Amino acid sequence: MTTVSEQFLGCLMIDPSVLVKAQVPVEAIDHDLQPLYKAMCRMIINSEPIDPLNLTMTLKAEKWWPGAARVSSMPDVAVSAALATHYAHQIKKAHKSRQLKDWYQKAQHQVEGSDPSAAVVELESGLSELVDQDYKPPFETFERVGKDYLSNTAHDNCIKTGISVLDDKWYLDNGGLHIVAARTGMGKTTFACWLATRLLTSGKAVLFYSVEMCREQIANKFFHIWARGDAKNYEAIFELRKKENLLISDRPANTIEEMMLTSNIVKRNFDVGAIFVDYLQIVRTTEKFRSTQEKVAYVSIRLKEMARRMKCPVIALAQINRQAEFGKDRKPELSQLRDSGSIEQDADSVAMIYRDEYYKREQTPDDEVGLTELIIAKQRQRDRA
């Protein structure tokens, strides 16, 4: 009986160019035909002919070779290369069904033999990956890329604070990882809450992961910003802003895997404009690493992945090491990012907070108390500022 995989491989033999359009993963092809599919892909890349005769002459000595008669019949059962996309869709649909069945069997095993909380996270993560599978082409023509770029540019492929001097200097592009770094006590979290407040004016939701502080402490910071420090106005402010699309997750043991899962769930229910993570170096992971540097590098990469999947900026707070205390003017530098140089490499921008008042409390004039300097130390889409 002819299978869809055989029909799809027949289409490849008729017109190898359909490989790029179809984007069928190897594991989706019939198991006994996977080695043949791999060999055909390799031959296409090397500009070798993949007609039945050449395939037979080249591959007949392989242990997995399905036989000349079977291979020769594939172009006939394919009917036409124009059906390749149709066959590919059927193959990928059947593959996802098999993956769901595997997930279900794994779920039964997890429920019986694992800690329930850990099982929920692992199983939801696996299901989320199935939902978000994207068979993206390995390349696109410049015509398509340029058209998408101009379309995004016309609609501002970023989120803005509404403060022109800041928006001109700091480009919070969708799909970008943006780091806000400072020494302890400089006001990273307060700045993040202020920035989240500004981004809420876009009308989109803001998701705030607080690993360090509980939700009451984060709420207090938002109230303080909204009421301009007047605690008497908190209740009135709450009535005005209680419908804000501000989502706060304060689980102290939040892992990066849980954050990825939660973000995917939120994405299905809200138009997410930005995600905040406070703060990067203390985010946990289910993976095991030999050093803190390796763990931080892994979390940094996953946050970058989160930004690209969510198609919004991810703004992660980060600690700076003590070297900043011994500099000439004590202003932070990129090299001082704590625990990992990969943060600097992965980030699309790095903004560093500095307050002169922090070091010169007695000498600071009253009108400069609370004055914060934001140093844009790295930026891919704009000049540094």
C-alpha cells in the first residue's frame, strides 16, 4: 500500500526544489524511509541528481536501501510535484498526532513516578512546544524579507515609552533582549516598574516576572510611581488603574522553563507588548550546570528565545559586579556584568543605571536627589548614548 511519505519523496525526485517549500522534518517521514530522505536531502544540497536510477546506483549498497522497485515507483505514485505541499501538510499533521500520543504516554508515566509539581511543568512545557512548532523555511528571498521589514517599519516594530528623548536613544524592538543593569541599591526594580508604566500606554499587556520580590512589594512600587509617593492616594489610584493589563508573576522558584510556558499561555489570551524579568542571575532552571556562569549563559539564551517567540521585547534586569565600585567615576561598564559575558553577547541593548547620589549622599543638592542617569552602553539598532 502506498504511503504519503512515498508520494512526497516521489515529488522530490520529480522536482527537488519543492524541498525548501515543503519543510518536512526527517522524523515525520516513515521510519524505514528516513535514511533515504536524509540521503536525498544531502544529494540535493550537493547538486546531485536524485532520479530513481541515480539513487539506485548511488545508494543500493546501503543496508537501509528500500529496493530499486519501490524507489522507481515513487514518482508515479506522486502523480505531480505540484502536490508536494499537500503531501507535506498530511505528513506533518500525522507527525504531530504521533507526538501527541507520545506525550500522552509520557504523561501517564510522569504522573505515576514523579513529583506532581515537577510533572505538571515538564508536561505543560512539552505540550507548549507541540503547539508552538514552526516549520520555518531555512532561508527567505530578499523580496520577502524586505517586504516584511518595510511593513514592520511602517508600524514601528518596537514598543515606545512616549518620551521622545528616550525613544530616540533606546530602541526596544520586538523580538529583542534588552538588559537593564546596575549595582545593588541603584533602583533597577523601581526603574523597571516605571518603564513598565510607560509601556502600558501602548494599550498592550505587560508581563512582569519578579523572582526577587513578592507581588505586594512590586505592587507597592507601582503605587508609589502612580501616586507620586503619596500613600493617601493609593486607593484612588487603584480604582483608576485596576483594569491595566499588568500581569505579575512572583513565584520565587520560577524557572526559565516555567517562564517560557507561562509566556506562551499569556500570549494566547493577551496582546503582550513587553516582558520584564527581575532579575536574570537568580532565575533558576531545570537543567544542571557545573558553574553559575554556564547557568546564567543558558538563561540568557532562553530569554532571547522567549523574545523571538513572543515577538515583543524582553527586558531583563541584571546585577553588576563590585568592580564598578573601584572605577574612577564609579560608572558601570559592559565588562562588569556579573557572572557571564554571554549576557552582553545575547543582548540587543544594554542600559546601565547610575545615580551619583548613591555614593555622595551628603554632597547631593536637594534638586538632584533621585536623579538617575541611564547609560545606553550597547545597542544593535541605534547609536550608543
